[in-house]
Amino acid sequence: MARANPLIERVGRRLAWHQAAHDPVREPRNRLRWLPEVRRWQAARLEASFKHFLNDPKRRAAAMFFLSDVYGDHDFSGRDANVAKVMPMMQRLLPGAVLETVAHGIELGVLTHALDMRMAEALHRLAPNRRKLDADLYGQAYREVGLQRLRRHQIDLIAEVGVGLARAVKTPGVATLLKLSRGPAKATGLGELQGFLERGFAAFAALGDGKSFVRDIERAERAVSRRLFSGDPDPFRD
């Protein structure tokens, strides 16, 4: 019997976690009324923080990819995805470095969703009668949730996904392999994950120096997180 690929097993476990985290039956916090507002507010904050990237023609596509895909809350697992069926296909078609990026991307999605649900819980306690977030209330909830190690790991994963895509762009044959995996991924319910890879590859191919771009984002987000935890009155300043 062939020995299981540890990386493929890791991707499969993360897909299962992702599926469970988004299931409102297994995870009732998906129904919290603050959850959509947390996502809306974070998306608006990030778009404001990325304004200088969006105004740079070379970095605009990559910035849009980060806003919509890396920071966005996507359910990569597919509600009916046959994970056991798709894993061998992914192993055949995608290089190990790309699968590593897939694993980081899925883990980032799970962690971000879990932290957002905790933020929604904290906001329910802190402001049960409010409907809209502002920077001050967001900071209160952020500190209420705590989990500084996991917040650092969240930014680590953002950087890992970006660097992984930057490397994939320079790997010969990856674009062709992504096209070959499109049909099987869609057929097994993992079309969103496939789309994530294709959009990321296209954005970073147009970028040039992908690693420098990712370093700029990482530095900025670590500074924001430190300010939030310290209670800085202006944590989102440039």
C-alpha cells in the first residue's frame, strides 16, 4: 500500500476543519448578527489601508486579490466536496510548493473565520444594542478576544500565502497545471479553491516583485495588531 502524502493529508484535514467551521449546525456562532458587520467593517478598513497599493498600477491587481481572496471569508471546502476524491488529483497535478500554499490558504480561512466569530461574540457582550462598528468598539472587541499568538499566526499565514504565490509564478509549468486541475476541482466541489489559486497566480504574475509587496503588507498589519492590543487611540494610521 502506498504511503499517504503528509502534505495531502494536511490539506484534507484543513478542508474538513473549514467545512466544520462554516456549518451553522455544528457551529451556531455562524448565525450571530454581529458576524456580517465584523466582516463588512474589516473589509472597509482594509480597503482604506490598501489605498496606496490600489493607486499603484503595478500593485493594484495583487492588492485586489488580497482584499477579495486572502482577507475575504471564503468557504473553500464546498458544502458537498468529496475531499477524499479530490486530494489524489491535486497531488498529481500541483507541485508540492503550490499545495503548501493551498494548505496555508485554507488554514488562514479557518483561523480568520474562527477569530471573526469570537469578535462577534465579544461585540454581543460589549454592545448588545448597537448595530454598527467603529474603530473604538472594534478595538475593544479585539482586546476582549485577545489571543495574541493566534493573531500573530494569522499574519504569518497571510505572508506565507503571498510568498507562496510569488514563488509559484516563477515555477515553470504551474500555469498549465492549474488549467488542467480546473475541471476536476469544479467537479468535486472545490471550484472556489481552484479559483483562489488561479486569481492569485494571475495577480502575482502581473506584480513583478511579489515578495516585496507581501513584506509591506506584513509590516503594516503587524503594526496595526500591536497598536490594537496596546489600546492606541489611532491604531489604523498609515
